[in-house]
Amino acid sequence: MGSGEGLGGLQTHFRMLLRFLAREGCAVGAIVVCDELVEELADNLAFVTTIPHSSSGIEWGLKKASKIALSIVRTRQFNPTLFIAAAIGGGYCTVSRSISSTAFSFYHEICADLTFQDPLRLKMKSAFHAVAAQSQAVKSSYQQQISGAKPLEVLPCFARPPAGDTLAKVPCENELLKLGYFGRLAANKGLSVLLSAWSTVGEKLLATLDIYGQGPEKAVLERQIEALQLSSHVKLWGEYPDGEAFRRLLTSCHGLVLPSTGSEGLPLILLEAMSCGLPFLATGIGGIPDAAHNNSDAIIVECDAASLAQGLITFTSFLHERRFDPSRQLKYYEANFGVGVIEEQWRVMLKDPRGFFQ
């Protein structure tokens, strides 16, 4: 059971997980939470039911309740031995509690900055047998913030590297650097802080910043760019493509910037960037440091404007001095986060789910 709403990290993980399980020869049923399915899930699924993501208004509420009931019926008929929730929410708890008592269940936790005794996590904990943490940082956060936790082990989320094999380019001498941000324009992504930092050091960087994505902070960022007079070096470009076109866009950059200030696990964009050999500057929020551990092509800073400003100076200096190596970044990604590595960890779990989480 997971989210099919959009093409974000959780949605990508859910789709790739279904495809992996089907390839492994598992009989797989899917409960998809979405108002509109934007991409096919997987071939040869035993059943697919959908539950609306929206629930505002009586009509939507009734529709959602009926879809949850249908999903429970189909799941009971399917009689699974393993129930996986690839996201969190009340509906996931309801389904988990309603299926056969012989099924082992776990949900995937991706947030590494949990609040103490978060009510939804406590609800999820009571409804599932175990918790899978996306990374070590997520596991540590859960252990610290959620008391009396169920069995808890690290199990990475699937990511889909952009199609193709081109790598990020190394800048020529005195070349104007192109830095990129790719993701949702939301308050927790720290873009406002990044713009404030850029306004203090931008003239020293010999660089531009291209921001790709949509979200509720778009108008705020547009006004901030105008107020700080950054439009000659910083631009908002809207949505970015997927597949090979996304890889071409990523590798046209010299570096990735991810200035998150909260509510992060291990962001998919970091894995996508590393698979293209792209170095990154990021804040040490959530599970992000897990992607920088022993990584010579990553810089981690605090999430305030002064730290980001100094980080930008260091990052662009390293780029100009050609200290980063796209081939080395790709090797780091393949050794730590490659599809083969993730698949093997899931195979270990599938051999004995109960034993894996004990």
C-alpha cells in the first residue's frame, strides 16, 4: 500500500517496489492512495484498488470510506503473508488492523526529524508489527523520539536513476558555474534561506542558480528574488522533465544545492544527482548526512543563512579548482545506494521478514 499521487520520492519508491516484488516472483496486490494515477504501477498485479487522497467534504469522505472498505475486502480475499505500507496515514492503519492476523506488517519511515511522541507515528506503531527506517539517521531519530518502539531496522527506499549514462561536467577554467536545485518549492526546503545567503556572497561565486520545481512558496520566492535583486543570477524555471531529459538537465549543472531546513529523510534528488556524478552542497537535515558519509564529492553545512553562504563559497571554490570528480561520485553512489545494493537488502528481508526485524 502506498501513494500514487505524483512523481515524488515516496511515489517512485512505491512503484519500483511493486515492480521489484513482481520480478522476484511474489504474488502482489496493490492499494494505491491517489486522486489520479500518473504512471502505471507494475505488470501482473493480483489486484489494484485505489483510495482517494483528498477527503474534504462529505462526498469525498464517503467515497474514501467506501474505497477503504473495498480495499480491506480485496486484501482479505488475497490473504497476504506480508503487508507493506510505503507511506503513513490513518488509512494505512485501518487496512493493517483489518487484514489477517497471520500477515506480518511493517511501514516505511522516511522522516529523520520526528517530534517527540508524534501522534501519527504512535498510531502507526500500534497498527504494524515493525518499522523499516529509510536510513541510519532515520532509525536513530525514531529510537530517540518514539518510545516503546516496535522492531526497527534499516531498509532503504528504492530510487530510479535518470535514464542514460552521461555524467556531470567538470567546469573549464574560469567558466561561469551552473548550480541547480530540483524539488518542491516548499517552506521546509530552505530556498528562502538560500536566497538570503546568495544575496550576501553571490557576486563572489562566479555562478548562477537555477531553481526547478513547483510548490506553494513560488510567489514568495519570486518576490524575494526581486527584492534582493538576484534575477541576473537566480531564476525559477518551473517543472523539470523526467527520464533522459532530466538526466541531460542534471548533467548540464556543475553542482546541486539542497538547503533543506526540516522534514527530510534521504531525499530522492540526492540519489538521482549522485547517479549522474553530480557533487552536492546540502544541509545536515534528516537523513541527508547519510549520503555524505565518506563522500569526497559532498559538502554538508548547517541550515542557517551564514553557514549556507560560507558553504556556497567553499563549494564553488572546489568546483573552480576541479576538486570534485563525477566518476568518483558515481562509484560512491553505486557502492552505497545503487539499485543492485537496495534490491539485495530487500531480498534478505523477504527471506524471513519476521526474523529480519527481530
